Amino acid sequence: MSQDSTSEKISYDDVYISDKELRKMKQNLDDAPNEKKYAYFRTLLYYGNLARWQKQGFHYLYSNHNSGAHCTCGLILSLPDSPVEDSGDVTEAAIFINEKVAKKVAKWKLTRLAMVKGHRNIPQVKEPTVALIVQFEYNKSIGDYLWDAYCQECGAQVERVSSETAKGFVQEHNRDAAAGGCAPGVMSVAEGSV
Ligand SMILES: [Zn+2]
Ligand SMILES: [Zn+2]
């Protein structure tokens, strides 16, 4: 557990689930007496979903209780995770994306959790990330999920792309941001701008 010194509104939870831990939960379920199986099943389902979303790189509210809105990456925002009607109410505080970026993603009607900065790269949850995969849609014709992602620094985005493409987009913007090439306010990042 670490605290972000820039704000008392953001904290982090240790959420990384290893395959080994998942196997252990599965084993617990198998070994449990019948009357306890349901509880173990619920636990496995809960952490199984969390682990799956982490592997997909999907930043998503997986728990919303007293302490705040919990993201799959471990970020906890101590504010209600309501949809943001007017982006103005989140862009004034430094912990959120700036107004320019907020305008570019306004069509997605993201929640506060998806607009706050300070998320960590998943599934490793060690490094910070500037780009987030925030939505998906199941595409029947290809039988797979397609994803939406955006960069919180430059506002670039991809819509309804494969998991691979969305992850590549996230990587690219993190690399550019680390190299100082993905500055706030830049309208878009040119292809191969490294
Ligand atoms: Zn997150
Ligand atoms: Zn960017």
C-alpha cells in the first residue's frame, strides 16, 4: 500500500493476482465440503474476473465501497464513481485529465475513475501508465471483444480495435511519455514519431 503524495484522494491497493494464487483458489474450491463450495466459488469468480481484466489491460471499476472506487489496476479514487455529465467538474482538479483531453473523450461518457490520472500499467501493476483501455464491445461477426483506449496526456485514442492493437497503443504512449514526447496538450502523436 502506497500513498500518492500529490493527493489524499488517490491511494493504491495491492491487487495483483498471480496464476499460482488462482490455482490455489481453484484447489480450495475442489477441496471444500459441499456446504462451503458456494463461498469458494464466489471468491474464485471475483478474483478470476479481476485477473482476466488485468491481463486484458482493462481499467475498470471492480469494486465500489466505502473507501472509494477501486480500479482493476489497484488505484482507489476516494470519490464516487459517477458518470461525468459535464467534463468541467473533473478537469479543474490536477488529479484529472485536462480539459482538452476530456473534450476528446467526452463522447464516451467516462466515469471519474477513467478520467483520474495515476493508473498503473496492468497486469504487472508496477509502472504508471498514461494510456488506458477503458471500454469494450463484443463483436459478433468476429466473435471477439474490441476495445477503446485513450491517452491521458495527449488525448489520442483508438476505438473498437483488437486487444493486441489496444495494448500496443498503450505501450506506445507510455514509451513516448517516458521519452518526453507525449506532452499534455499535444493533439495527436504522429505515427513512428520516436
Ligand atoms: Zn486503473
Ligand atoms: Zn499520448
